Amino acid sequence: MKVPIRYGRTLLEVEVPDENLLAVCHLHPIPPLDDPQGAIEEALDHPMGTPPLQKLAKGRKSACIVVCDKTRPVPNALLLPPLLRRLQESGIAPKRITILIATGTHRPNVDGELVEMLGEFVVDNYRIVNHIATDIDSHADLGFTSTKMPILVDKRYLTADLKILVGLIEPHLMAGYSGGRKILCPGIIAMPCMRTFHGAEFMGHPKSVTGILDGNPVHLTAMEVAEKTGCDFALHVTLDEQRRITAIFAGDIHATFFAGVRLVDQVAKVPVPEPADIVITSSAGYPLDTTFYQAIKGLVGVLPILKKGSTVILAASLSEGLGLPRFRDIYTEFRTWDEFKRRIFSPDYFREDQWMVQEQMKVAEMADIWVYSDGVPPEELELAKVTPLTSLQEGVEAALKKHGRNAKIVVVPDGPYLMPVLANGLNRV
């Protein structure tokens, strides 16, 4: 059977023998909205748990709209204009509106990226700024969470009269689900917060995984930050595999988030009959597979269905390389995963971006990781502790040779946007 896999802005085709194919995992079908523009207007006029946006905006002198960075395919060019129009009609002039990109610890988004993310109208008419986690002076100190994490939040959000979030709800490898509180934390918090929020203890917690909120310290801490910072209005969407809008939730930050989570839970959890010997996956193509830092999400997404000693084959374009230099440098500091684990749990060790290497380690402890990419040379992949492939098909043939003719193969074409789970309810995470 030939199966298309998302890769960059294109598709790769991989052939899997029918006798070995255990499952091809796709989102459960849900129709996209027939009239997304009309649905956005309707959601803004009839929100969940808050007055309509125009009523909220009356009498306010300024607004800050927090949006996701380029790593999230949020259809902002559709979402923002009707929202901005309502603010202007309520008396908030465009020059008093700031669009703050929630980069978290990622790099700033610039130039053509902004047009692709937000649309020309927004870029041409509104002030757009990037959150910079390392610029400590641009953050205000709001104290500490119950887990002793400092709460340092971007002042541009805190000083706005009207605080708005716009985002996407999807599975997330640490926080359970993206959106809502996560747009604020880690979206607009300072780097010192990360020592706790993305530290080894939080990342190693058994409930800091995809699809789990109850008892998840990442989720619970982000909820505390959201309560401290406040949010007047949120606009969330869910998407299908073609990045079309399937639902819109506007209003209270928590009401919209949990409504979206309930839908994603129904659509994205896909049962697999048994653990797989071989899993072929991606990081859902552009924009997540531009760096290995982000592409690791595709690896972690299939962790629940891996058999101990299995093989994961990842296709990722890696058009921007492994990631930021600080991320790449982490791999030069250790030879084995045992050594890395000892380092990150040492009280004197902390490196920015170590959390994604720790997520990779979870997979490496279960399976061999093989990667096909034409974006980086093989030696870069070897530095990142994975086996480079010259083609996706080469990986399939080599994995079958390794695991034998009766090996069971699962294909997850959209990696992190799905939650494959074992049909018997057991979860390998």
C-alpha cells in the first residue's frame, strides 16, 4: 500500500507491504465549516461565557492581541480582521492595538513570515511585536506559582486595557493540548520561568504528555499563570488534516479551551490494535518540520504505540536545520542518553531548549530513531543522536530486515496532530 506522508510543503509517498501494515492513522472525519467567515462573525457576536467583544471593548483605550508564532498553522488572516473591526467600531483605534506574537522561547518571526501568518491587511495596518523571552526587562514580576515558578510576563500584554488571545487547539506533547493558557505560558513568559516550567522534573512527570490534563504539572502551572495575568476574550479554532477550520470557539479563555479539547479528543484519538514494531511518521510538514527541535513532536506523538526495541522512521524537511545554535550545542555535551539524563537532573545543570532533547530521549529509550531529511547533512542528524536515511523507502526496507518479515507497521502521516492509542486502553507513555 502506498501512503502519502507530509513533508515540508509537499507529500512523500512510502510503500508498505500490505501483510505488514497494522494501521494508517488519520483524524476521524469531521466536516470543515461551509462558511468559516460567517462562523467567525457568529462566534464573536455570541461568545461563550463573556459579553460580545464589542461590548467588552467599550470604554477601553488599548488592546493587546496575543497570537501564536509561525510554528502553529493558525488561520489568523481569517480570524483577525473581524476581531479588529469590532475593536475599532468600539472606539479602540488601530494605533492603540498591539499584536503580540507568543514566541515562547522560539526565535522572532519577521518579514514575509508575518504576512504568511497574519495576512497583508494586518501587517500593513497594525503594530506587530515579538515576545522576546530573554529580554527580562520587558517582563513584569507577578510573584510565584504554587510550584515555585517565577511568573514573569510580557508587560505589553499586562498593561493593555483589553487582553485577547487567538489560537489553535491541538494535541501537545507536554501540556496535553495547545491553546488557552498555553498561549500565555510559555507564550509570553520570560526565560527564567523555563527552569521550572520546562525543567527536567516537569518534563519527566508521567502526566506531562499528550492528551492528559488531569494532574499534568505543565497544564496546571500554565492555568495558574493565566489566572494571574487575566484574559478578557479568547478566539480558538480546530483544524482538519487539510488545515481547514472545523470549529470556532469565542469567549472566556477556559470555556473555549475546554470546549475545543472535547472536540479534539473525539477527533484525534485513533485506536491501534497492538504496539508496533515499526512506526512511520512525520511532523505534519510545514511549519512544524522546518527544524528538528519542532520535528521531535512527531516522534513523541507515536510514543504510546511503540513496542520496546521498535523503530521510528521520521520524515522531516528540516529546511532551517536542527534549530537554534543553543539547541544544537546541547548534543555536543553528551555521548549517551544515560549521560544526558544524569546532567538534566543535576541541580547545577540547565540549558535553554534541553526540554526538547529530553522529549527525544523518551522515544530513544523505547525505539531506534531513523530520520529522512534533505534539509541537513547526515552528520548533523548523527550529532542529534539519530540514524540518517537516504530515502523514506530505504528506511522501511531496512526496518523490515531488522524486525523480520512478520513485523507490524503503523503509519501516522500527520504525526503530532494525532493521538494514536492502544485499542485496549493501555498507554505506553
